[in-house]
Amino acid sequence: AAAPSGEPIVIGAAVDLTGNMAPFDGPALAAAQYQVDQINAAGGINGQPVELKFIDTQLDPEQTKAAAIDLIDNQGAQVLLVTCDVDFATPAVQEAINRGVLAVAPCIGTDQMGPKRFGDELGRLAFTVGNLAQDEGAAMAEFAYEQGWTRAAIAKDNVIVYFQDVVDSFAKRFTELGGEVVLTEEWVNGDGTINNVASALADADVDVIATSTAFGDMPALVEGVRSLGDDTPFICGWSCDGTYWNPEGLSNFYLVTYASIAGDDPNPDVQALIDALAAQDPQLVGTGGFVTGAAAIDAIAAAITEAGSTEGAALADAMEGFQGVDTISGQITYAPGPEGHGVTGREYRVMQIQDGTLSFIELRAATSPADVAGAGE
């Protein structure tokens, strides 16, 4: 391709590279840079080169706000990438949308990244390239029901909205399919009750345990159930991806995620991205979530190409119309309405862990996101 020329299209990233969100933001940023390099090698966007600039927010609200202002006002960012949690991202998002700049999160999983949180007018400029929790939970439910699992227990971690929405969506879609939710056990990650939750789940007469959790209580939950002699299958979302947390010899564990880090991803472009990031630092590919950083660049490039502009409102118009737009992570769609600023319809990698080994099973897209009243509120 002809080398890109002219003024660069500048994408800023106000993200956390040192705090609690660094395991998510760091890999997404590395994947975003990889995809920028690929786009530039192919001639840029509309013939213009793309430049990615970033500032580490350290999850401090004031530093997050200052980073967004610096990137937009001083460094010329025309689009802003933000951290993968809507609460932590809000100071940067607000500065971007107040300036008419599109704000994109690689992997926020709730419907809060848009009009629902930021208002009908300015909120149109906020999007996530993460799958909506309603979509993720529906895909989990459809996979579980097809395995012949008709009785489910729910392990609901109330520490963040995303975890809640995934399991609520699982329950809604599972019962729509004809399944029965026999038990729901709730806790807040770190509250010291996880052993009680595990004990109640192990006593339940069910075919599958559905959860969405992470942090310290994730291994404690699974190991607690298994230590009581219960080998019931677990199904989890992207939050359980990776093997870094696995109890020794873990089996009968299933999850849906963005990419397979087991060396068997079905998309050769994704596998090439995995190999490139792993060569930089193996920790960048600890879960499949990194791919959304590259997908965010693809989505931004598609919007700029369609709009012929980097003006925020024009990009928002283009993205709201996305129906099956190709990205490295698969085709993405934004449903109409204020909840439609998160991705639906993308194919998940369904993964299994058997005898401690993670492997890819199949590609699966939810037939439709679960309609969970009040989800994300």
C-alpha cells in the first residue's frame, strides 16, 4: 500500500497502566498500538497516518481528567480511548464529550458507556467496544442449555455492575429457554462470606453453576465448591478467562471470552496479534480481553472512513449505524436506542478447562441480548 501522508489522525488514550485496571488497560493499549501499526502499513485511514498517544492516569480521578484535557487540548487527540471501567473512566469521558470528542472504551461491559449515563445529547459520543453484559450472559445461557443442563445455580458477585448484569442476563435467557434457576447465592467480593457461598452451591442439586467474578474470591469460589466433592460444571464470562488463577487440576469449567490464549484461536489474525504481544510481554495475553484494544482501533477507523471526518457527532452517527462491521475481534453491531452503545452479535470463543488445561471449543454468538429490566442502573 502507498505510505500514508498528511496530518496524522491522533488517537489519545487516558488509561491506567499502574493501578488496579492496568491488567486490562495495558494489554488493550498494546493491542491498539499493534493495530495502528497494521493500519499504517496498509496505507492509513483515508490515506492519513494514525498516531496513538497515551497518558497513565494511575486511576486517580484528577489525573484522569487532566490526562484527557492534555491529550485533547495540547496533543491534538481527535478520539479518546478510556479505561475499561465506566466509573474510573468517567472523568476522562466527560472531558472528551464536553469538547465534542468521541470517547471509546475497549472493554467496558455494561450499558453505562453511552446516553444511559452521560445523557441523551453528549452521551451519544460515548461507546464501548466491549460486549454488553446482556449479550455475554445470553451466550453463556444458550451454551449451557444446549449441553442439556436444565437446572442452574447462580453465584452473584455484587462488587461491580458488570458481574451482576452478566449473571442476571444468564438467568433471564436460561429461563426463557426452559431452564430453571434453582438457587441464587449473592456476596460482595472480599466480604469474607465466600466459603458460605461455596458451601451452599455445593449442596445444590443442579446441572451447572453460572457466575461472573474475579479478584481474590474467584479461585476461592471454585476451589471451595470442588473441595466439598462437587464436580458440577461452572460456566463463566470473560472475567474468568486465563489460567493464572486456576486451582490445580481444575476440570468441568467453561467460559466465554474474546480470544483464545491457548494457542488455538480460530482466527489467524488474532493468533498473529497474540504472538506479537506475547513476544513483548507474556502478561499482555493473560486473558483474551486484549483483542478489544485492536478492535477499538478498527471500529474508530471504520467510523472515520464512513464519516470522512473525525468530528465527534459524525463519528457517533457512523458507529450507531454499525451492523456487522468487521473488526479483528469479529463482526460488531450496535443496537438502536440508549442501551445500544455496547457491542452485540460478536462471536465469543467458548473455552473449557479440563485437567488444568485451557482449550477452545467453538465460536458462539448470542441469538439476542437478554432483556434485563434495570440492568446497568
